[in-house]
Amino acid sequence: MTDRDWYDDSDYEGAVERAERMTRVGWGAIAGVTGLLGIAVIAVAVACVAVAVAMAYVVAFR
């Protein structure tokens, strides 16, 4: 019939390995996007502070 025995779980083990690999890839993508969003939020905050300081300078010294 087949070359494999009744207790051969290689198909299932292969599926589990692929699922674990894709899970790691997914979590890596989530972490990367979250990091990029964090950097973007920090950059926007710094830009807002810079604009506020510039506006205060213009009001105070002009």
C-alpha cells in the first residue's frame, strides 16, 4: 500500500513546522511595523516641539 507505517506523522510534523515558521515571520512583521510606527510617532512629536519652539522664538524676539 504505502511505504509509511501507521504511526508515521511526518505530514503533520511538516505542517506544524511550517505553521511555526509562519508564526515567527508574522510576529517579526508585527514587531517591525510596530517599531516603525513608534519611530514615526516620536518623529512627529519632535517636529511639533520644534515648531512650538520656533513659534515661541518668533513671538518673543520679533
